[in-house]
Amino acid sequence: MTTTELPVAKPERAERRLRLNGPTLLLGIALLIVLLAVARVITGADDLTSAGTVGAALGLAVPIGLAGLGGLWSERAGVVNIGLEGMMILGTWFGAWGTLEFGSPWAGVIAGAIGGALGGVVHAIATVTFGVDHIISGVAINIVGLGFTQYLSKLVFEGMPGGGSKQSPRLPAMETLSVPWIGEPLRSLEASHTFLVSDVAGVLLGITQNVPAFTLLAILLVPLSYFLLWRTAFGLRLRACGERPVAAESLGVNVYLYKWIAVVVSGLLAGLGGAFLSIVAAQIYRDGQTGGRGYIGLAAMIFGNWRPGGLAGGAALFGYTDALQLRQGGVSVHALLLVITLLLAAVAVYHAVRRRRWAALISGAAAVVIFVAFTVTDVVPEQFTSFTPHLTTLLVLALASQRLRMPAADGVPYRRGQTT
């Protein structure tokens, strides 16, 4: 047999993956609005795409997104930050205190950021400088942050008019911004309840009218973080510390410094999320105000695969489900079951086209089960609606777990001079 007759192995075709770029993201948003419009028409749950729901979802997504963004900075440098909840708690108290002390909500924003950054400093000292286990340090910060703010409330707020040991006096409102001239036309279109037209109008109305200035700042932090971490030499060095710190050190990168910067910025962003809760969302500080949003922010970060864009999408998803259960409760959440059915059916078709039989079968079966639950019920019990955001967190993480890749050295202790 000559060499020309030898069988040649054909290279396997690489599976093409769906790229999450600008056009794909816009197409996904458009398809989601269409699905929500279909569900609204079928169920009559107008709050699915109302301006009130969209505005509430935007406000509820901001603290989750800021906490997740803080986790992104820390974990991209290789430091797990379970202490986001405690840093948010510090941000809520210092945000309220700064607003009352200096008479300006923006002073409170700065104070809240500093309060969260102080938590980041403690976490950096423990994990980066002394090599304490990241999880232990984060849990300790959550406990200390709660106890410290309770002590400060008794020391500062107790005795103030309207204040107490567990809350602050009422805070002044932050200014809101609106796009001029389009408010009334959009309200008229939304009130017409025309298929898709009123849905698009409701979404646009919710994101362009009476938006707190703090919300715009939080939104701008997402592309800013992407630019700094993925488009600058500084970001490349910081991410290298979370992937291959030994290799980064061999190239002259001060790994300790970059980890310190990342963890302090992480605390600052989480503190901003906490300040949003006290200054904008409630206009008052209350004990236990964060309600686990630091942990949901971590879930949003994982859902986004440690990327700013995906993180923002996860925060928006959790904020939307939370807004639905707060506004129309069981009626809107029941209508959401139909949307989930349609989404799972679309996922099943996608997997079937890609010849992934088991994935298509599982998605199709889940769609059938949820559709049956939708048809045999008229409303979701109140006991379940309050659990909707947390259930969404669990489902999203379960469905997204197959495509996730955390930084290679995330959570791995690092000591200068080590060889592996």
C-alpha cells in the first residue's frame, strides 16, 4: 500500500456556537418582547410589559447588577468575594448617613461607596495579604457588616426625628431624568393595548421617563468595566492575576497590587448597590434592607459567565421577576409561566435542529410540564410568588451551568514566589 492509499482522518467539524454580540442581543430582546406581547394578549396580564413594571424592574436590577459587577472585578483577579452582602449592608448605612450629614443624595452615594470599599479593604487584607480562605473571610464580613451597622444605627440614628435603632430618618429624594417630548405619545400608545405596539411603548416609557440619575450612573458602570477589564493593559494584567498569577508575576506584574485594587473596587461597587437601596429605592435606611441581594448578584455574575454584558442580562432578569411579583403578584407570575413555556419550546427546537436529542427532549418535556401547570391553574399562590426571584436564580444557574467557565485561579491562594 502506497502512502497515497493510506486512509486520512478527516478533521472533525467544530461546532459553531452562538456569539453574544450586539445584533444577537438586540434580536434576543426583540423576540422576548414579542413573547411577552403574545402572553399579555392571551392572559390579559397587562403588567407584563407595562411602563410601571419595566421601571420597577430597572430599579430592582440596579443593586443586583452593582453587586454582581463587584463580584466580577474581584473574581477576575482570582479572589472569591462572598462578602458582597456585607459590603452592600455597609453601603446602605453609610449612604443614608452621608445623605443626612451633608444634605445631598450624591454625598450619600460617595459615602456608600466608601463604606463598601472599607469592607473590600478588610477582605483584601485577609485574603490577599494574609492568605485567609476567601469563603471564611467573606462570611465573616457579612456577619460583621450586619452587626457593625446595627451598632452605628443605635449610636447615630436613635434619637433623631423619625430615626431609631433599626432605621434612619427619611432621606431627601434624588432627582430623576426623562427624555422630553415622547412621554405623552408613548403613554397613549401603551393605553391602546395594541398587540406589540403598546408593549414596545410600555418598555420605552419605563426606561426613558422618571429614571433616577443614580440608575444611569449604574448602567454606565457596565460598559466602563468592560472597557477597563477587556480593552486596556491594566485590565489584561488584572485578568491575568485571576488566570495565571505565577505567569503574570514572571512577566513583572505586581499580583498583590492588582488583587488589592480589584477587591477594593469590588467593595466600592457593592457599596454603591447598597447606597442605591437606601437613597433611591426606599429613601430610608432599614436594618436588613439588602435582603440577600448580594448573593443574587453573585448568581447574576455566574449566569453572565463572568462577563459584564451577561451579568447585566442576569440582573435584569432577576429584577423583572421581582417586579412582577411585587405588582400583580400571582396573576402576572401565572402569565409568566406561558412565556417560560414558549421559551423552553424554542430551546427544544434549537437543540433538535442541532441534533442534541437529549437536550431537546428535556427542554420539550419541561415545556409540556409548565404548560400543563399554566392551563390547570388561574393564579399562582402568594406563597410561591414571593419566592419567584429566588426560584429564577436556581433555574437559571442550573440551565447555564454547562457553558460556564470561571477564571482558572479563582479562589486559589497565591503567595509571591510560588512556582505553580
